[in-house]
Amino acid sequence: MEILFVAISYLLGSIPFGYLISRFYGKNILEIGWKKTSGSNVFKNVGKTQGILTGVLDFAKGWLAVFLAQQFNLSPFSQAFCGTAAVVGH
């Protein structure tokens, strides 16, 4: 069961919110600024609200991975591993 949660956490971390948000506003963040999907790049090149939203959603990916692991009573080691998997997926 732990391996499934780690895989889900990795996939959760791989959602490119910066790219998705910038595309919604008609820009490809991978072609402007420093060509990364980071919240700071979105903030600078797309908009302040969009950049803050990107940062919050990126943070929420890691938080959600650990929260779900806690809700399913996984061991503390597995919870930490789920958080790490989300960061690595990011």
C-alpha cells in the first residue's frame, strides 16, 4: 500500500501548475523568463495573482501527499517518503 501512495505522491508532484496557469492566460511559461514553471517565473512574466496561485498550488501538492498518507495511517517514514516523492515529482 505504501508503494501505491508513493507513486500517487510522485504523480501529484508532477502536475505543472505554472505551465497550466500560464497557458490558461495565453502564455507558454517554458518560453519566457527563465523558462521554468516556478511560481516566481509566473509571477514576473504572467501576473502577480497567477504567480501566487502557482506557488500555493505547488506547496499544496507536497502538503496533500503527506496529508493523505496521514489519513490512511501510514508510518511516519512512509509519510516522509510520500512528501519526498512529491518534491522529486515536481
